[in-house]
Amino acid sequence: MMHAIAAVLLAALVTPQQQAKAQERVLVLGEAGVTSVDLDKGETVLSALAKAEPKPTAALECVVLVRFGEREVDHRTLVVDAAETTRSGQTSKDFRLVAADTLLLLKKPVARAPAWTRETALQAAFVALLARELPKDRRAWLQKQLLMRSTDRAVRQQMAVDLAQSADRRLAVEQLVSVLDLDANVACEAVTALGTMGTAARAALPDLARLRDHSDPRLRACVSVAIRQIEGVGKPR
């Protein structure tokens, strides 16, 4: 089960002058005193963290850097262990930042709670980003990541449903189809979501058809139901 996300996303007050510099900033979420920092020449994770005024509750040993490229396929995610960096100069762990990078400062685990791992840290970053306004391709990518990665069935179901209900039906089908060859539990959530889309998911029928003989009986059952829903079988004419 993923750590409860305690980070509160603060709303930044943006003036017309600041809007012109919006793309020259780094967004900082979570345990920070400010929401963004100016991207100066040679800005690194450590220098940005110093400007972000981390709260005492910040788990600085595990800072997540999320980078979205200009193309949908160029999403990149890095987990930075700030404890392994040095403030005397850049190291291999002190990444140089570019415009529109996002840093997530996680909260220190409470007593007896499990420490952050790379996987739980990434999922926390994805949840925090989904709470913000995002372009549809980035939102869909984040939803798919959580659908693929989360061990919490409720989270997987919600991400699959959110994808299926997105306004861009083509993008939704593409993202859901792309996970059909993964773990049967993940595939079943995607298949069920495709079924709820009805005829809007017709492009997924060939991929669903090849799963009719899958070794997992639950997945086979989900596929049969979804295909009937998409083909409109049983609906009044």
C-alpha cells in the first residue's frame, strides 16, 4: 500500500510579469515553503532545494524529479537521493534542471512507518502531479503509470476508470491497450474499463480477442464481458 500523501499543493499567485517567466521555473511540490523557483543558469537539484526552503518534515534523502519532454514518449522520471550529493559541487546525483521540471519533496515517514522506496516515491510523485492541471497526454501517462505500478487494487481501478472517462477516447484506448500484456490483475482492470467505453473502444477489439484464451480465468471472463459491451450485444436496437 502506498504511503498516504500528506503533501499539500500550495497555489501560486502569478502576476502578468511572472506569467512571462512561467516556463523558466521549476515547480516544487510537497514539503516546501514555496511552489516554484526561478531557473537560473546552471540550476541543479541541490540549488533548487535550497531556494525552495524545505520544511523540517521533508525527507530530503529521497527527492523525486519528474521531467516531461516535449513529445509524449519523452517522459522521464528520476529519483534523487539527496543524501548522496554534496553541496560543494555537482555530482552524478545532483542533476542539472531544465525548464518545467517538477521536484517532489516527500514527507518523512512517521514512527514505525516503512521508509520511502524508489517505487513508493515515484507513485507519490505521480499522485501529487495528478492533483494539478495537466495536458491530457501527460495526465494519461501518469494514470497509466499508476495503473501499472500500484499494488492497491482500488488505485488501479480508479486509474483505469479515469482513463476510460477521459475526453480523448483514442488516447484512452491506446493507453489501456498498452497494458494488456502485463500482469493479469492490471490487464483485467484495463479490460473492464475498455468495456465501459462501449463502441468508443472498438479499436481495442483485436487486442481483446487475442486474450480470449488467456491462462487466467478471471481475465478471460473480463474479456468476454468487455467484448460484448463494445460490440453492443444484448442492447435494444
